[in-house]
Amino acid sequence: MVGIVMSNSAPSMSPWGGAEPFLGTNPISIAIPGSSESPVVLDMSSSVVARGKIRRAQRMKERIPWAGS
């Protein structure tokens, strides 16, 4: 049995070069059991940084590193 879970989300990130949130992170998870091997488990979103880390940085007044810097 293979498990696949996907969902949509509200706009929370800007497209490249944008300033306003337009895209959701659209998370996806996949799990494939293994009998003699370890299982394959994938849990990801299309954002570079988890939203919780961004909110924490905002609360702590920390800078968020930019991927292009």
C-alpha cells in the first residue's frame, strides 16, 4: 500500500520577484512501506522555509536569510 496526501492552502508566499502573497505552499506527503528495506517517507512543501520558522523570526525580530544573498 502506498499513501499519498496532498492539500491546497491559502496564499502565503510571493512568486519570484513578487512582493504580495499569491501562491500557497501546497504540501504533499508520500509514504511507501518496505518489507526488507527501510520505508520511503516524503513530507514537503513548495516553500523554501517552513511558515512557522518565518513567524518565529518575526516574533523574535530576527532577520530571515534570503536565498539569493
